[in-house]
Amino acid sequence: MQFADRMSRLGTESAFEVLVRARALEAQGRDVVHLEIGEPDFDTPQHIVEAGKEALDQGFTHYGPTAGLPEFREAIAQYVAHTRDIAVKPEQVVVTPGAKPIMFYAVLALAQAGDEVIYPNPGFPIYESVIRFVEATPVPITLREERGFSLDVEELRSLVTDRTRLIILNSPQNPTGGILPPEDLQAIAEIAVQHGIPVLADEIYSRLVYDGVCHSITAYEGMQDLAIILDGFSKTYAMTGWRLGYGVMSEALAKQMTLLAVNSNSCTATFVQRAGLAALQGPQEPVEAMLAEFRRRRDFFVAGLNDIPGLTCAMPRGAFYAFPNISEVSRSASEMADFMLQEGGVACLAGSDFGVYGEGYLRFSYANSLENLSRALERIADCVAKLRG
């Protein structure tokens, strides 16, 4: 069987690869602390589960409109309007099975061979993968620790050319836990408006902010027609397996994305959308409780990392990832991550899995119990001591 050349341009998400390796070690009797996968360790809130069950009993087992159930698109429009302080119509909403399709569709709809897409590095690896898939040129912009893992606006300005078709932002960020400050978002918006460049705002962690609120580029002047919000239910409501996400964009782009959706997945499961409706309209206390627990874990785990000689770790401001600097350890990030798994029984990811500018860092998900995080810290300290000699 001969595969199309485009398949060689697709990358992968290393978290799932490390998870497989970790499971293989567990099958051999090894004990592994899982800090590799970006998934809340909480159950989906019960009222959401019950809504899904009720929807099945009510017959929500058939095809639905490609862009989403009307009542669900309306609810999403109201939610986004409230949380971003912008005007949103249901016709601007496209519901998808998970949030990744919005990422894929945005790049497919806006970029082609010879075009350029600016994306954060280190950043979610699927950004670069999809850009390469459509034969566009990925243009990385560095997220630097000394800037709180924000980008340099002047660097962004220098990267924009007449071939730039899309700018991708992620705030709060995976893998760094950083947040783009309002002044940077405003400056980025001004650049986007000046050049007429759409901005894909990956805001999947928008509810997981530890201090203040998540600012969205959509609220700045001129961005209503240019911004594409990517969000979903996996992280906020612990619904990773439900596969439910959405995008909010101009009506013109929403029609193009709906066309891509009908050609690829037809529609999102209707009973899952009814569960999502319950998530948005039901009690939000489970979200607040989960965030409070993540805050406890963050404070404990980051303090523990900073107590380990050879490691330093900035305090994440959002999401549930710690991104410690390992530059004092004389190993590459991938070597160190492998050693952590094989010798220490701690599954984590190399910063280089998130792009070349992630070298010198590791990513740990602290979406695990305090007990397991404590065990992990002991093992990490032991591994670092061995590697430093």
C-alpha cells in the first residue's frame, strides 16, 4: 500500500505515546505515576452524566445538524458572550467532536502551500503538524520564561509578511501554564487588524485560571471578524472522553467550517450535545471545586520542584501543567524524560515535544492526587541527583 506524501508531514501528540509506554511498564509490574497526559483526574459532574443518560432515553441517538443542535449553539453563544464580553450569534458557532477539529478546520480553510502561519513555540504540537499537513510554512514565535512565557510583540511584528494567513495563540498555555497579559493581547490585536490576519485563539483552558480572569483577544477593537475562538468541555468539565468542543468565528468562516465538518464527521453526537447543554446551564460549583484542588496541587508540586537542586520552576498561572527548567542537568529534555520513566517510574513529557524552543524543560501534568504528586517528587529528586552525578 502506497501512502500519500501528505501523511509524512503529520506529527503526533507525544502524551499518548508516553502513556502507551507507561502502560507497558505497568503491565510488567512496574509502578508508574502518570504526569504525562493532559486530562483532569476528576469524574464528569453527575448532573452532566445524568443529562447524557436522559438524552439517550429521549432518543437523541440520531443525526443532528452539522454545526450543532440549535439550542446548544444558542447556549454556547450566550456563554461566550458573557465570558468574553462580546456579541455572539448562534450562527457564529460550530460544534465539533472535541476541540481539535476547530484547529484543523481553521488551518485547512485559511492556509495553503506557500502561505505562512505563526504559532507559539513551545506549544501544542498539533499546531505545527496541521500547518505542515496543508503545505503551509510554520513560523514559530518563541515563548520565553523571562517574559512569563508570553511572546515578544515586536518579534511577532517582525514575523508578519504578506504571506501570513493566520496567527495562533494559546492562553492559558499548554505546556507552560503561562497567560498572555492584556497589554500583549491588545498589541497583537492591533497587528492582526492592521494586516487583516485572522487569529485562532485556543482558549480551551479559559476557566482554569488561578488569579483573575482569562482575557480574550476577541474583546479588542476590530477582532470580532478576525478572531476564531477554540474552546470545549474536556478540561473545564472533565469531559475528555465525551469529545465535545466548539469554535466561534465570523458567520462566513462558520459556513466554511461547517462544510469541512459535513465532509469529515457529519455531526457531533446529539446526546453528547445535550450533556454539554447541562454543563453550561447547570451548577458551576464542580468547576470551582476542581480549580481549587488544582490550585492546591500546583502550589504543592511547584514548591517541591523548586526544592530539588538543579531544577527551577516558574509558577503556572493557568491550566494544570508545571514546566520546570532543567538546564542545570547535563541531559537533553528527551533523555531526561526517558530516564524519569524507565528509572524513576514517573511519566512526563520532554519540553522539546512541544517544539525546538521547549528544549531545556520538562512538562508535568499535576492533574493527579497530592499523594501521587508527593511520590512523584521523591522519584524526580532521586532521578535528578543520579543524572547530576
